[in-house]
Amino acid sequence: MREPIERMEALGRLLAEISRHQDNGEQAPCVHRERGHLWLSEDPDEQEAASHACLTACPAFAACQTYVTAHPEPSGVWAGIHREQTPLKRKKKTP
């Protein structure tokens, strides 16, 4: 029975990381008021848009990747991939 508790604790850490970035003025794209639905969409074009936003603009990408690696989610876009995709490499930000 430890798995559900570990998953909830890990998800809590991810949400805390997203919140910390928001407090610093950095928006995680998955919680954007007008675009958040893309992360749960079954539409391939919307999934691609969500994936691109994760890989190029998410300040909490590493925390999300850590979470979903340990606790795979059955649906949605997590750390830039949809559960039916193969992982893509994150592009490095240029200063």
C-alpha cells in the first residue's frame, strides 16, 4: 500500500516546484489558464503543442520528468511526452 502514498508525495513535490516557479514569475505551461487543456487532449496536434511547450519553455521540466519516470501516468502529456510516444530530447535554452 506504500505506492499510492509515494505517488501522492511525489506529485506534491512536483506541484510545489511548479508553485515555486510561479511565485518567481515563471509560468509552467501545463497550468496556463487558457492552454492547460492541451496536456489532457487526445488530439495529436494539441498533444504536439503541449509537448513542444514542455520541451522548450517549462521551468519545472526536470521535476516533472523525475515524477513521471518514477510514477508513469496513464494519459496526458508529462515531461514533453505523451504515453504513446517515445521520449524526445529537451532542447537547450540559448541565453
